[in-house]
Amino acid sequence: MIWSLLEYELVLTDFRKRHGDDALDFRLIRLIEQGNHCGPPVSEHVDDGIFELRARGKEGHLLVYYFFGPNLRQITALHAVVRRRPKADTKDIKLAKQRRARIWQLQVIPNVHAFDG
């Protein structure tokens, strides 16, 4: 079953323009196809409903923080970073939670990401 990929304020579009490569695109396709059945090593729950999509790119570990929602069969990318180590940073998780809270409070409506991978 295919899921819809949304993004907070074009965070994923901009990240893919700067850092995207085949590894990230492959992982995003897997996430869209498998949704909440996508597990390690592609995706892992990091805290309070926030998940981390992981891809190993040329610049380092490409991490995309997301949650399932706000509606059924939707995935919303909240934040994306490049790390030298694949360890989650609490600042990144906190930012993802803040952005999710804004979406839930209807202060922000996520953009539909037109994935062309």
C-alpha cells in the first residue's frame, strides 16, 4: 500500500536538492511503499512518535525525521540533517517535535512532496 509523503515547509525538497543521492531516494521509496511496516535499518523510532529515516550518503549519514500523520496513510518529513555519525541528536528530535506540534495545532499545513526518485 502506497503512503503519501508530506513535508514541513519544503524541508525534504530543499534537503534533497543539497544532499540527495540514490541512497536517500531508495530509502524514501521504501518508506512510501512500506509506511509503518518499514523498520531497521531503513527507519527507526527515536522518541514519542518521531521516526528517523537513515541513508548513507557521500557526505555522511543522511537522516530524515518524520511522523505518521496528520491523516491516515500520511508520512510527514519534519527535519533533515547530515551527520558524520548515525547517532540521533536531541536538538534534532526536539525540533521535529516542535514542528509536529505546529502541524497538530493547525498552524502549518504540510506540503505534498512530489517525489520524483
